[in-house]
Amino acid sequence: MIRPTLNINGSSAAELIDPRLNAMALIDEAIEALKQVTPNGRDYLCQRDRLTADRNTHFDRLAALHTLCNELLEEALHVQQQERVSA
């Protein structure tokens, strides 16, 4: 996890938090878009193993995006907590 430390010579809290929030919003959009391409059995006629493998890959991708989004949130909260302590 990336955990920047606020200091007088560094970026402001907003400069560290806002890009993370923006990235989270874009990741949410990507997640919604990927939900539209979930492998469906009707596209895998007589290929149950292939369907299962492709669905596993698909859901692994979604899980990775959710994990990334959660990490960005934790980073933003870490910065925000420092801002509160120093105020």
C-alpha cells in the first residue's frame, strides 16, 4: 500500500486524496462496464469447461478492480487522518 506522509514541503492532502477519489470513480465505471460482458452460457454451447474458466477469469478481473479501489480508499483515508491530526 502507498502511504504518503504529509509534510510542509510535500503535496497537500487534497492533492493526494483527490486523484485517488477520481481513480476510484473511474474504476467503478470500469467495473460497471465489465459487468456487461460477463460470460453467459448461451455463448458457450457445449463448452461448459470453457464457460467456467472464462467466468472465473472474468470474476478475478472484477475482484482485482474491487481490491484496487479499496486500496485507493485506504490510502485516501490514511492521508485524511494525517490531515486531521495535524490540524
